[in-house]
Amino acid sequence: MAKVQCDIEESYIANDYGKEVESVIATCGKCGHITECFGRSDASRRRCLFLMGEECPNGESNFYVD
């Protein structure tokens, strides 16, 4: 399992009701895939990294870090 560095930035994304809420966006340093999560806590950052592994467009099994 390779360790892949991801960039995480704070942003705003629209929720189901169209309201802009605080969020984090993770970008894979290897392929550029993006995941988004609501909130700006450490848990939100970890969730983005977890989703990166679940949604990898290349089907790779990596360990994603901030």
C-alpha cells in the first residue's frame, strides 16, 4: 500500500438546500481526483482522505495523508 500525499483546502460547498456551508476539499497528489466533505474539523479531513481511497478512479489501494 503506497502512501499518497493529498492537498486539503477549506472552501464552501452547497448543501441539499442550496445553502453554502463550510467544507474541506481534498485533491489527490497522484491523479488529481477530488473529494469534498462538509465541515472543517479533523474528522471532516479524515473523511475526505477515506473517501479518496473508496473513490479512486484508478482502482488503487493507497493510504492517503494530508
